Amino acid sequence: MQNPGNFVRGQVTTVREKVDQLAADVAGTVATERSNVSAVGSQVGQFIREQRSAARVSLRELARAAGVSNPYLSQVERGLRKPSAEILSAIAKGLEISAETLYEQAGILDRRAGTPDTVAAIRSDPALSERHRAVLLELYETYVREHAAGRPVPATPETTPSRTHEESA
């Protein structure tokens, strides 16, 4: 028969090993999540910087328009901070782009249908107004949906056949 003291020590050792393994698993998960958050923050920050450059707005001007400090906006652009939806909305207003665009970049909203490159190109084109971007995106997404559903997409707008004078008589 085993000594009760040795039995307890063995059980404690087993529990410690399990706790150590769980702690290592949790640490790995936390590191992965931090990496994911950092990647998203870096992505949205880079996008903000690109949009700011395309709009020819200085960091100071955008920070003032968004109601944030210059250092904070700089940290957002470098991916060191992940801004809230409210801050993203203020930044979008300062850049004269839709808040939805920044929400998608930040991972707050799911991306719309379509290939990311095409959608990103439409959204980042400085020659387009926000209204034109919205119309182009809607047309493109309609095309993608219809194409994915297997429906033929007409090459030209459909017209209603006109009735001739003889048909109406």
C-alpha cells in the first residue's frame, strides 16, 4: 500500500503539470489574439494614412478634424492603437470617406461581396466622390451577386419592346 503522503505529492505534481500546460495554452492563445489585433490595427492604420495622403491632409489637420491628439492619430496610423468605432467615425468624417469603409478595415463590419482588390480600388480612388464610390460599389456588388447566382448579367440595359402602331389598332 502506498504512503498517503506520497500519494498526495503525486496528485499535486499531476495537478501542477496540468495547470502549467493550461497556462502555456492560454499564453499561446493570448499571444495569437494580440498578434491578430495588432495586424488589424496595423491594417486600418495604414489605410488611414493612405487615405490621408491621397486627400493631401496633414496628420495635424486630420487629428484636429477628428478631435484626437496628433500623437494618438500617429499611433493609430502606425498600428500601435486600435481606435474605437466612434474615433473611426470621426476620422472618416475628417477624410470625407464613409465610416463603413473604416469599420470594415478595422474588422468591425464584414467586408462586402466582391473581390477585395476591386472593392479597395474603388474605395481608395481619390478622383471619385463618396456618392460615386457608393454607386460603383453597388453596381459592382450587384454584378458579383448575379454572376455568383448563375444568372446572366445583361450587357446592356433591358428595354421594353415598343408596340408598333399596327399592334395597338
